[in-house]
Amino acid sequence: MVTSFASLVVGNCSPFDNRYVTYCVDNNRACPETLDCLDSWLAWSYTELMNGKWVEHGPWSEALPSRSSKGGKLIAGGYRGILCVMRGDEKFVQKAFHMRVSWVSEQVCWMCCASRVRDSLNLYTYFGPGATHRLSLISLSDFISDISKGCAWIRVPGFQPEMLFYDFLHVFDLTMVPDAAATALVELSEDDSVWPGQSVDDRLRYAHVQFVKLCREQKIRLSESVILARWLMGITVAIAVKRPDDEHAQLRAAVFINAVAIRQAVSLSHGPILPPHCIRKLQTANYLLHSAINWLAQGAIAAGHLRWKIRPKLHKLDHICLDQAPLLSPLWTSTYGDEDMVGKVKQFAMMAKPHLLGRQVLLRYASYVCCRWLRQLEGQKG
């Protein structure tokens, strides 16, 4: 597990220029108490940074002799840090906050009382501002008593459940788009009307070759799911135009049209605060996306097909668009940069001794960042 903190006011740069690794732990050699201890030190550090002054006692009120001469003095000339957002994949959140809810529990959301029980009024498949579970948003007292089993982070002054963001990368780009794309590819390859081939495998292979060729011509990374959504949008829209009376084809195209619209609305070019017209576009596209997928899912169930999945993460996309986006851009606060940095940190971890992994990773990381910044400073001087 890798934990870091980043600045919201610094963007469009390398993750090594606006993020700092705070700890790295081998999950196979760590127990829950290990993470709780590390998080207690981090929460204490953030509290000190928010206060803007050095403190003389540690997280458990123990005296810190090395700080006896600094107690009460300003940190960084009076500047303060503000902890405003916490995010990560759901496995990290489950461990850090000791969550009682998960994607397999009866209650599937830590921001509201959305349920997976079929006859519940708060069924998670309901969507939009008028959904009944929108009336059950979790308060701080409910979060402490019912959602989290207790952790260091809830002791940070000013903590609210709204600060715990769902991650746009894991909810949208790694779940919603791939699920929809997989189903669309299965449907489009059922016959040779879209791609030539004698079998489904041949047609899917042809589609893959065409997609890779397009990405190479446009010099685009294959790993970007938005490119897959745009590609399928062009194909499904063309089919919908040819079949104006085919409601299934129309709504399938609507899925990818609105998926692309969501990505456009949260573009990094808008900065950390989305303008009102982008928020409206995002929320409208999200509502239409849910509507189309729900209709297609009902049709798949009626036909006995395992297609157009409606996972709990689709419900969490509602929270991203309705609750988080008006505060901060979902893409700006996503873990894209963290995932890139984690790849480098894993290389450091592979070179470390198992029993000294955390210390050696941080030392190598500090050396790497210092050398990187030194080269940049020398380049500016030269």
C-alpha cells in the first residue's frame, strides 16, 4: 500500500512535482494495527499543519524532546495546510476507515443509505436528484456510529464524510466504460454487419486491429478508456442513424455519447473548480447515461442475457456528479497521477529488502525527487 498527499492548486505537471509519498507498506507484512499507527501519525501531522504551529507532543500525548524548543513557533512562516479531500480505491478506503459497508454488503455506499436489497426504497439502481436514497445522505455522527469502525482520520478537526471522495478513475474509467464497451462489442460482433469475419472471434480480432491502428495514427495511448468510448460512440451512432426505429441501437449509442460528454465536462482544462455550464453538462449526461443503461439492462434481463451490468459503482457515479463535482473537478481530484507514481514506487520496492521496505522505499523516493528537482533548478539557471 502506498499513501501520498498532493496539492489541489498545482496541476498539469508530473506527479513527482505535486505529490509526496508519506508511507509504503508491504500488505503481506502489515497488520491492521500497523496501518492504524501510521495513519495516526499522518492525522496528527495534518492537524499540526492545519494549526500552522509546531506542537511538543505526539499523537498519543507523549512528549517529543526534539520539539521542546519549537513548540508554539510558526511552521513555514505562518502558512497552513488544509485537508480538503481524501480519495483512493475502495480497498484503501476499506482499510483506512475500517468500513462496515462495501460493494457486497447490504448497504453499498458510505455517502448515503443506498441498498442492494431488491424491495428497498433505497435501491442503488435508482438514480438522479429525485432518487429516494438522496434523502438519506450520511451525517458525521452517522458515519462515526454506523459506517466506520473508528480510525485516526475522523479525529482530524473539520473532517466530514463529504471529504471522502469516490475516485473518478476507478468508478468511471476502470468500471463503467469497460463494462459498457464489453457488452457493446459482444452485441456488435454477433454478425458481420459491422466487422467482417466468419466467427465472433474473427470479428473481435478485426475490431481490435482497427482500434489499435486508429490509436497509433492519432498517437494516443491505448490505456485511455475515453478513447475507447469515443471510438464506440462513432460506430454505435452510425448504426443508430441507419436504424432509426431500433430503440436498442438508439439507447446503446446514447450510452457512449453521454460517456464522452461526461469526460469532456470534467476536462483538466477547466481547472480544479468546474464552471457552472460544465457542471450542468456533467449532471445532464450522467442522468441520460443512467437512463440508457437502466433501459438496456432491463431488456437484457428480459432476454436472459448477462449484459449491461449495473454495479454499485454506477450509483457512486451519481455522487461524483451530484455531490462532488460542484465542489471540485472529479478528474482533478482523481488518482490518475497517483497511479503513475505508484508504478515508480513499486520499482523502488522491488529493490528493497522485505523487512526494510518502508524505510528504503522512502529513501530512494527522496533521492529520486531531489535529483529531479536539482536538474530542473540547474536547467532554469543555465
